[in-house]
Amino acid sequence: MRLSVLDQSPVISGLGARRAIEATLALARRADELGYHRYWLAEHHAIAALADPCPEVLLARLGAETKHLRVGTGGVLLPYYSAFRVAETFRMLEALYPGRIDLGLGRAPGGNLRTAQAVGGGAMPDARDFAQQVWQLREHFHGSLPDDHPFKRVRLQPEVDTAPQIWLLGSSDYSGALAAELGLPFAFAHFINPHGGEAVTRAYREGFKSFNGGKPEVIVCTFAICAESETDAERLAAPIDLRRLHMALDIDSPVPTYEEAAAHKYSQEEQRYVMGQRARAVIGDTARCKRELSAMAARYEADEMMVLTITGDYASRARSYELLSEAMR
């Protein structure tokens, strides 16, 4: 089973965004050495805990820092942008790193409504056109727009003989159904919605309509923390537990340190909430992580598992990926 990385470039309390971006580049280099299959960057806006609002920019550097990984986005929030402009950007990345570029597409705003309006230049992004945008992107890359389409004769540059692989991302049946209709590979966000995803991926496979000979392909992305022992894993999970509580309380702050997490006194209600969020994650030692990741892949009939890991320091995050690589190998 292939194993891949989703990186949100987390900002740890007291360290700042520049350190978060440096840590992303270092982790990508290490993932390349460890044999991970692909490395995706996520787009988020105006969130103190996450440092990457423009993954396509960081991706240009990431490709130069690595040799074997497929690199891409998980994902670009397409309703903010024109399909043609995204096609140009990723065709350029494909020219730089041929055969290695993934274009993962999402339709969520990636921030609050005021932020979405600011990113959209004063207008709210309209996801009602998302399906049409995805179709247009696919046609741009393959030069297959209908003859009567107004953009048929627009030259897409740079003109290279390969195209990025488009992935549709989602946490609901909408994205799965659209991926099936357009013949695109599909990535399900278990780390966002841990319930009902097996039915979504099953329906995707059953409804898949091939485009250019493509076959259905499924990635499942989960949050995971792997450590030398169960005790260590629980300690490493404490900052992200508190981070999830902050999100629920609309507290915009960086990822807590271990000291900050240990200092928080949970009420019973807060404790119940935090433990209820654990369904999104695999947390434990190598044996438990291997067992649970393998079981999740089987439930989803996944071709590949993608792992998102955030801890209270960058060294333990990198070590978690090392242990997972060893365990799944």
C-alpha cells in the first residue's frame, strides 16, 4: 500500500510562520528519502495555526528540494480562481517537474466568510460553478474543449507534452460523485469527516466513468501520530487535542506547545468533545498505527493512505513519519 503526506505547514506557538515553512521543506526532503509516494500542500487563509495560503508557490520550491516524490496540492480552492489561470500555473509546474505534479482541487473556502470575501476581491466565491470549473480544467490540460467553447482557441502555456494529474478532494458524497462523473481520481478527507466515507468511496468506484482510459483511484487521508509507545503518542497528541478545542471555541491561535497543552484544565464537557474528535485520527505506537491504517485502507478499499501529522514540535512530527514508514513497509 502506498503511503503519502499531507502537510498544512503548522505554526507552533512561539516559533512563527517562517519556521513552519522551513519545517515543511525539511519534512519533504525526509519523506523523499523514506520512500513516501507523494507530498501535498494545503491552502488555508487567515488561520494563525497554518502558514500556507498559496501552496502553488511553495510547491515550486518543494519540487526542487525533492527527487522522487510526486508533489502537489491538497488542495487548491478552485472557486476563488479561474480554471484557465490554475491550468497555466500547474502547466508551468509540470514543465519544471515533469511527471511529478498533482493538482488536488477543493471547493471549501478555507477560512471564515470575511476572509473568503477578501480573497475573492470583495465577492464571495461561488461554488455553484465548481463542477463546470473542474470539467474546464480537465479539458484545458487535454486540449479537448468542444469546438464551440469560447476558450477553445486560447493557447495554454507553457506547451509541454505532459499534464498534471487532477485529483478531486472531498469529505462528502458530492465530491465523490463529481469525481466519478468526470473520470478523475478521488481523495477522501477522513481527517475532516470520519463517518460514512466508505459508502462515498464505494459509490465513487461503482459510478466511475472512464476518461482517456483512466481507472478509479482512491486516496484516504487521515490524521495520525505514531510514537515509540502508546504513552508517548498520547503526550504528542495533547497539543492537537487542545488545538481542536480552540477551533470549536473559535479561538484563532497557533498550535499549542506541550507545556501549553499540559497547563489546560479540561472541563468534563471539553474532555468529551476532544475525545469525540479522535475518530478522525490514528494515534499510537507502530503496531497500533499499522493495524489501524491497514484496517482503514481495507474499509475504504483505498489504493493509498495519506497522513496528516501535527504535534507540538517539528522533530516529533518528522519522527512520527519515520516510524510510520518503517511500520507500513
